[in-house]
Amino acid sequence: GATSVDRSQAPSVKCVSMVARLSGIQKQVLSFYRSVIRTARAKDTDLRDQILRHARQELDKRRGIEKRNVLLIEHYLRKGKKQLEVLQDSSVQGIGTFTRSG
């Protein structure tokens, strides 16, 4: 038969309280980052490392943006998605950055 478990002595902790709930924009950023990782996995080792390093650097640069600044976060998310589309092309051999002179 089924055994009953006495839960009266078990601590009353809910998983939701242990993990902060993510906002919609945070979920979008995490989803985008997972897409970057999936794209990187499909590339050769050197390019994979370049992509992951670049993605990590970009995320670290933007870490200080306030969560409430949704417009700016969405701007960088759109920019990242455009870059990701380029990276997903099988002819891409490497990544580079452009800097403004002046």
C-alpha cells in the first residue's frame, strides 16, 4: 500500500520565494543569450570562443542598466538580435568590432 508521509515536521519553504521571479524583459534577455549559445555551438572552436567571449563582454558592459529602463534594454536586445542573425549565416568566419574614430 501507499505510505503516508508526515509533513508536519518538514520546513515550509516554497521554491518561488527562493528564486526571484523574472520580468518579461529579463526572460527575453535570457532567451536571447541562450540563442547566442546555441549559435556558438554550431561553429568551429575558435569562432565559438570568439562569439561567447563577445557576448559575455557585451552583457557585462550592459549589466548596470536599470531594470526599469526597458526602452534601452529593448534597444540593445534588437541590436544583439541583428548581430545574431549575421552570425547564424554559415559563411561567417569570424567576428569583429567597429570603432568610431574622432
